[in-house]
Amino acid sequence: MSVPVLRKVLIVSPHWAPVNAPDMQRARLALPYLRSLGWEPVVLALDPEMVEGAVQDPLLPGSYPADVRVIRVRGIRPQCTRWAGVGSLWWRCGRALRRAGDALLADEKFDLVFFTTTQFNAFTLGPHWLKRYGVPYVLDYQDPWINPYYRRTNTRPPGGWLKFNLSQWTANRLEPGAVRHAAAVIGVSAAYGQNLAKTYPWFDLKRFTVLPFGAAESDFAVAARHRPAKPLIDFADGNFHHVYTGRCGPDMTFAMLVIFRAFKRFLSSHPEEARRTRFHFIGTDYAPPPLGREWAMPVARAEGIAEFVQEHCYRVPYYDALYYLQRADALLAVGSNDPSYSASKIFPYILARRPMLAVFHHDSPVLGFAERAAVGMRLSFIGPDDVEPLSTEVCGRWFVGGECRRVVPFDEVAFAPYTASNLTARLAGLFDDVVKATTVSTA
């Protein structure tokens, strides 16, 4: 029996395991399935030492096949430029990444390049490699490159306006060329494709595919046997622990305000029970130590409940985060006031199988999915007028009514399309379509 010949895809993901970075998760979850779907993956990544403040998880490489080739690239170490106030990963390592890709594509035949990263400047390598080596490429939008949210809402962006304006000036110059020549574009939110079509009249929405991250049950099997070296939460202290893991920011202030104000009401009406309640926000800022900023604590202080809230603003290893989700008494799914925001964390939250309170914008795609899968207690908001009625409802149902202690089985049929295996099948199908279309156009 002849062995089928696999097509070869070069996956460009600068933040790669053992670095725990959200933007490498799509590729990591796909690797166990790509070969069975006809694709041989090769990962092009940076050496972990190049990533400033990188949080490493030694368990991550064990979550994908050990024989997958990972090409590590070294650029300029952050210690060499931080003294001058320069920390940009692309400025330090972009040239090295490009040269490594040039060498790979010159020596080996690849059928496709897949960019899955929030280091958006890496997208510019797509047109370069297409022109030089004739290899089509696919872009993965996990966030918007050109981001209108902060100007539209007059919200100070992380890192300040100077850094943000420089990044947006660069994005406006570089994004059109990268998108124009891409064979396909995928994104975690339909709004990202709509924004591209609105910005570029020539962009055909048929080239855009909505593809969430999903989650893998196997990750939770590993997390069940894992314990952090220095746990941030003592689950045996007799308190009732709510947990949130992942990015926070000014766009999530509204949802946090609803929850904290509800708890303040609970504290007033049921003080003895409420005083055994704790809220933990873990990994809320992307900045490396000591630059991290707290986002939950200012809201808690303003509501007068800071003694019940703990925030660890720095990233933690991936399986540490799953450990906290699995062992929490209840989970908080805190949404953004940006309706286009699609929180990929909702899928691991679901697989943790804990009581969950989800507070999201009325138009959020996350809320729509949570409703289809019948996940936890779900609340939606539109604007400031919703704070009081929602906080009253959370207090009555979640805290006083006891929904915080009730595990509600989710709809596994509705969840099935969002498993890592099914989403990878869709991704591989898109890869197949790109190669077929490219073959027809060059015939």
C-alpha cells in the first residue's frame, strides 16, 4: 500500500511553546490532527529567550507530536535594547525570522504558509515569499491589526497613545499589501472580516472565514494531574473562590463593575456568607514584570470591596491557568464592551465544567455561542443604564439564589463543532481549497 504524500505547510508563529502565549494556541491545538488531514506542518518560531518576559510552560510541548519540526530563530535579545526603551519583538527579530523563512522556502517545497500570530508585522512576509517563491499564504486575525476601538471610545490603550498611534500608523501602511495578496483570511470574529471589507473596497468577504480557537479535552486531562509550583489560590481555606484567567483591560470595566456591585449588595444583605467569598483575576496584563498593570483592583477599590479581590496581573503557565479553572468554586467570564471582541477563553471555561457567570455585550459572538450551548448563567449589556438592573439580577440569582454553586451541564452537541479536532478539519479544508485554487490559477 502506497503512503499518501502530505502537502507541507509552514506555520509562522513567533511565540511558540514552551512560551505560553495565546496567539500560538490555534496552531498548537491543530498539530495533533493535521497529518491525518493531509498536511505536514513545520513551525517557524522564535527562541524563547527572544520573547521579553516570556512565561514558559514545560508541559506545552507534550501536547503536540514530538516529531513536528520546530525551527527556532534568534534575533536581538531584549536585554540589548530595553535600556534604550526599545522592546518591540519585530524590530529585534523580524529580520532573523525573514532570513530563516527564506532559507526554508529556498531549500524545500512548501504548499502553503500560514501566519497565526498577533505579531502582525510578520504578515508582511507573506507577499515577499509569494513573490519570491510562489507560495500562497493564509492570514489568521486573532485581533484586529487596525483597531478603531480606542479612538472610537476615547479609551487610553495599553502602553499609551504614543505607542498605539505608532503601531496604527505602521498598520495603515502595511496591512493593505498583506491582505490584498493573501489567498485567504481567517479570524476569530466575523467583525474582523467586515472591518476589512469596510476599510478596503476591493476585499471580497468570500475570502474571509470565521474560525474560533476551540479547546481540547486532552489539555484538561493533563491539568488534572498538575499542580503549580507556587499556587496563587488556597482552595482548601474554607472560602468560596471565583476565578477569572486571561487578559483584562479598560474595555472590561463595565462587566467587572456589574459583578462587583452585585457582590456589594450581597455583602450588605448576607454579610456572614459573603465574607467567605473571594475573587481571583489571574494573568490580566500582557506586559512583563515589573511593567504589568492592574485592571480589576481599581474597580474593586472604587466599589469598596478590595479586601475580597486578588489580582495577579502577570501571565502564568498555561496548565497553571487550567488548574485554577478546574478547581475553582465558580468561574467569571468577563466580557468586553467592544461587541467584536471574541474571547477564546470561553471554550476552556466550558470544558472546566464549573458554575459560570458570563457577562458580555449584547452583540458579542461569545454570548450567542454560550446561549446555544446553554452555558452557565448568561447576562448581556448594552450601555451604562444596564449596571443597576444587571447587578441586582446577579445578586439575586448568582449570590443569594445559589446559581454560583450549581453546575449546569452544557449542550455537548452544540459544543462539538468547537472541539480542536473539528476546527482543525475546517482549517485543513480551507488549506486544501487554497492549494486547489492556486493550482487552477497557475495551470
